[in-house]
Amino acid sequence: MDTIDTFLEKPYVIIDILPKQVPAGAPGRYFTVEKYFIDRIDTICRKFAEVLIRLNCYQDLLVSTDGEAWNEEFTHEDLIRFFEESARSHSPLFFLIRPADALINFSGDDHYMTLYSPDAKLVDLIRSLAGAEGLFVWNPEEQEC
């Protein structure tokens, strides 16, 4: 099994409340909007959990709060609770996706998740599942900033 650090060096996509990266110096009110959504992190966490609950129909998921001890026995309610606890404590949450050999990371105080080492088929699936929750999937390599 790859370590967390190995995954963090691989290509990734973002699962986000926004459809693409906001460029530095954009004329909008990014930080005000970001605060608005962070104040509603429980709603965002629920959407993230719903994406993973649906993903779990297609792929096995293992969850970890430290990147070392992995739990494969959890309920859908546990997934929601893991996100809520991560958001309250501002601690990381990791999901290993098998057999896709990919990793999702939620940092606990962000309005996005990062999907590391996905193949095109997994990105398409995640894009569909995220879209059902009003979320977006974008690739930072394809951004015109």
C-alpha cells in the first residue's frame, strides 16, 4: 500500500464548491465568500460524505485520521461523523479508494477535498457523484490563471 506521502506526490484533482480555481488578484470577493462557506462547513461536509457514500457503491473505502491506521468497518452515519469531527478539530481525514488505488484527503477546515492518483474513469465517476451534490471537480493543471 502506498503511503500518504507517496500519494501526495501524484497527480490530483479538486472536489470543490467552486467550478475552478480563483486566480490570485481576482476582482471578486473570494475571502468573503470563502468565510461564508467555511461558516457553513457542516453543510459542505454532508455533501462530501454523500459523495463518498455513493462512491462506496462502486469502490471499497478505507478511512484514516492519521494516514497509518485504516478502518474499513464504518457506517454511512460514521462517514458523516468523521467529516464533522474533522471540521471541528481542523484535522485531516483520508480515504483510500480500492481497487482504484487512489486517495481522497479532506483537511478539516477547507471547502474542498483533494483526490490523488485518479485514473480518468474514477475522475468521471467522481465528477458525476459530486455534481449530484452541487459540487465541482477540476484539475489545477488545466486552469488558466
